[in-house]
Amino acid sequence: MKVKIWGCRGSLPSPGPENLRYGGNTSCVQITHEKSQLILDAGSGIMRLGKFLSPDLSEIHILLTHLHIDHTLGLGFFLPLYNPKVKVHIYGPAVDGDPLVNRLQRYFSPPLFPVKLSELPVHPHIHELGSEQIQIGPFSVKSAYVCHPGATLGYRVSVGKTSLAYLPDHELQLGAADFPNDPNWTSGFDLADRVDLLFHDGSYTAKEYTGKIGWGHSSVRDSILFGKMCRVKRLGIFHHEPMRTDEQLDEMLENSLRVQTPDFPVEMCAEGMVYQL
């Protein structure tokens, strides 16, 4: 699998000279295997991704973790939705009494967006997911509800024995003082267990997190501890706060690594990063 990050900022796009290295686009990750494509989330980064997709592409699958605006705001600017030759599938979390198509229609409607979902040249195929496993072409996709305000899924994507876990907005144990403890009480453990690459929420410093328990995000410290618990091979810290500069992100990582000393590579995710798994 080839994995490329098109956006890893959280909450709000934040372009500016102070974050050129890590980027300002919100969540979007592209996974490629041979001629097959999966896209994780549709934040502002998906607009640029759409410009670089092969013109011969006939089908695309987009997996949404949840429908907070920083994960969907790029959908209306995704070029394949305006190309009738492309079949677009959109997957997202199931919610009792509130179909996914209805939730997407709230975004694709004035005054938020001038084009209604029903008016798009491409009518996307909408799929609701819970905690389950599905097959999309060569990709085995495991989804599970995870701890974040509103219905939110995490994903594990595998091809053969190679796997990626994607948990960009995730609170591990709702402020448990003794984290990490029992994996059975840790949100997302089954998704991340022994993966080759984990993308995980690291919005806060450990000190900041104590004042934001219940907000649905994690600290860099806890992300590293989670990686240790899951015995991952590599960890990418995701969902950077919009006001965080490149230098501040560097400092967050350096401080956490100085204390945690993991035996696997850890890095701050950056827009444009490519991983070969």
C-alpha cells in the first residue's frame, strides 16, 4: 500500500507561513494499491487530491470517520463528484433515526453550499457503517465506533498482512489517571493492535489535555503510550491544532519523546508525506 497525507490539521484549515512544513489542510489520507484507491476523510485536503487523480479512474471510495465540518468541508470541491464517468462511494457512521444521506444533505445545501446533493453531476452511493468488516476491492476495511463527540468511526485498512489504522479524532480513555491500563477499556485498541502504521490524534500536550478532558482528543504523550500498548511498528501524530506552528509541533514531539522513549518511529504527520507499506 502507498499512503499519502493530503491534510492532517484539525478543526479548521490554517494556511500561513508559520506552518509550511506540516501544512494547513484538514484531514484527508489517500491509500493506493495497484490501481485501486481509498480516501480517508474529506477535509480541505481532498480538493487538491482530486486534481491529481488519474483521469482514467472509474470508481472511488471515501471513508468518513465522522461528519464534523473539518472532515467534510472538501467534499463539495472534490472534482470526481462533477465527473459523470466516475462512480463515487461515500461511507460513514450509522446513526439511529438520522440516515447518513440526510446528514450529508445538510452540508450540500444553502447557505452552507450552493449545490444540493441531488444536483451534483454524480450521485454518490451512500453506505452506512457500524462496527464491522467489509471488503472494498483489495482493501479489507475494519470499522469501529470510537470515543469522540457524535458518532465517530476509526478504521483499520489492510492488504494482505500490511495494515494501517486511522484514528484522527480520538480520546483514549476519557481522562483515566492511570492510562494506559486494560486494553479492553481502551477505545480503538482492536483497530490499532500491531498495525504497521498508526495515524493517531495528538492535539494536545499532556498539560493541555488535563483541561480538555471529554473534548474527544488526545495528547501526544497518550498517543505514544497507545502505540506502545498496541505494539505498532510506526506512529504518525495527527490532527494538529490550527494555531500550532511548525516550531511548536517540533517542540511537542521532542518533549514527549524525551519522556516516553518508544522503540518504534514516531513523527508529526505532515501534508505531502508518503509511506510505502
